[in-house]
Amino acid sequence: MSFSQELRASGRETWEAAVGHRFVEELWAGTVAPDVLRRYLVQDFQFCDAFLALMGAAVATCDDPAARVVHARQVGLVAGDEHDYFHRSFDLLGVPDADRTAPERAAPTQGFIDLMDGTRADASYPEIVTVLVVAEWIYLDWASRPRGPLPTDPIARGWIDLHRGPEFEAWVAFLRAELDRAAPQARDPRRLARFFAEAVDLELAFFEAAYTG
């Protein structure tokens, strides 16, 4: 079992609770309430700046030139396709500018931003990749598990499609391989396990917050 697999296995119960969350099931079924979907996307968009900064930190701290190129290319995809998806969805949902740029952040949203910002400030490549792995791998998992036909709603369908398919699978496989490669270089391997577990906990709490905001 690889290091990344060990980290996932150590928090399997929380991971599975997130991947099988009510929000995921309703998203696939096309039954998620509009206010829940709107709240979820507004909060998720708040991650974008911190996430791009964390990806930039991966570019800056990566010790392998070929891997650095992979990170850099992905930054462009997130800044392009994913940002465009948010703005199209906000237009369809009638989200005002104030809620797009400065909404009140739910506790899990702020918690994950703090985790990303703190990890970036430490400038430790193994720790940066650890947080990136959770953010991307857990979404690939719920988006790629068979659940029947895709929903007809373009917002729900678009969110699922952003997080599955061969290119996204290759990106997550790359991140996992980088974590496995870089973990022995970590200043404190226990921090990697702690960051991984914290990120998984926050992902589950984030799904929950969509129904309690």
C-alpha cells in the first residue's frame, strides 16, 4: 500500500461519509434544492483564490522540473474552465456580485482556506501536495463512482463533469504519485497525516454546511 493509500485508509470512515454524502447523492439525482446548490457553489467559489495560490506554491516549491510543468499547466485549467463554470452557474442562479466576491463564509469554508494558506506559508512541497491530494482526490472519487445517468440540470451536470474523466483522473494520479515520492522528504511525516485528516474532515463538514447555512 502506498503512502497516499495509507493516509486515505486511516480516515476511511470520514472519507466515505463525504463521498456518499446526501449532497452528492442529490446532485447526481438532480434533486438538490436550488438554495442548497447556490449556497454550496457560493461557498466553494471562496476557495478558488487560496487554491490557486496553493497550486502556485506547488509550482514554486516542486523539486522536479517535469512535475513542475504538470502543476503549472493545471493552474491554467483551474483559472480557466473552473472559474468560467462558476460564473456561468452564478448567472443562471441569479447570484449577486456581493455573494460572489464577499459572502459570509461558513466555518468549514474558512477552515479550509486557513489550512491552504497556512500550508502555502510553510512552503513545504510534501505538505502542499498533501492538501492538494485531498481536495482533488475526494472529488474524483464521488464524481466517478457509478450512480446512473447524469442529471439534466446543466449546473449539476457541469460540476460532476469538472471532477471526472481521463484528464482529471491523470491529474489526481499525478498528485498521489508526487505525494508518495515527496513524503520521505517531509520535515515531519506526522504533519502530512495530520493535514490529510484535517482536510478530509473539512470536506465532510463543507458538504454538511450546504444544508445548515
